[in-house]
Amino acid sequence: MTERVLWTGAPQRVPLFEPFDRIAIPIQAIVVAVAVIIAVVNAGRPMAIFVWLFVAVGVLAVPARMIARRRTARASRYTVTDQRLIVQTRDREFSEYLRDLLPPALHTHNDGTGTIVFSAGRLVPAGQPKTGHRFTLWGIPDAQRVRDIIVRAQEAAA
């Protein structure tokens, strides 16, 4: 039996911040603040140069992670067939049979796009479309219709 493509699309909206950032950014800020204090206390010693390098890397890590995540998400393509959900990123492809996924939850956005989540409502970072059986289709247009297509396909596959 051959698969039929029911829908294909790509993110139109990619979040700058994600739920994970609520934890990561404050922790990173604390580590950088401690490193700055150590660097100031050790000013004039050779060790201070290495601490300032650590500070620079820590400060650049936040925007670098966000840029990489947005780049990956913007290059993503989503396909729903009558049997599987396929997520293609710049350099990888993930697929899962619809019958093995949790029922999709829909998060709507103010701009008319929506995010479909297969993890009992828990959002998965945009650059990581699959963790276990968790998939997230970020910022897609007409998300309610896509969610309905997936629900019907899951019911037919069961």
C-alpha cells in the first residue's frame, strides 16, 4: 500500500524564545555574572584573560543558540501522509507513524498561525522536532485544518 500525502507545509512563524529559555537564560546569566566577578577580582593576573574569554563565550552563547534554532526551524518542511508525520530539517529527517503519536494539541498564535504539538501539550524546541514520541510543527498556517487532517488520519490508522 502506498502512502498518500495529505498535507505539506513549512513554518511561517518561528519563536525567538522558547519555554526552555526561561530556565537556560537565567542560569547562563548567573554563570556569566560569577565569571565577571572572578575576572574583576583577578584583574592583572594571567588567569583573568581566560576568565574574560569564558565570559565572552557565555555572552555569545544565548544569541548563537537562538540564531541556530531559527535557522533550523525556518529550513524545516512538514509532511503529513495517511500513515506518517515527516519533519525534514536542513540536514536531517524525522518520521513517525501517526498511530504511534499522541493526539495533537493546537496552540494558536495572534498572527493566525498555530503550533501543533504531539506531547500532551508540551512544546518541543523548534530545532529539535522529535524527542521520543514528541513532535512539534511550529508556526504553520491554517493549523486548525492541519490538526483536523492529522486527527482523521490517526483515527483511520488505528
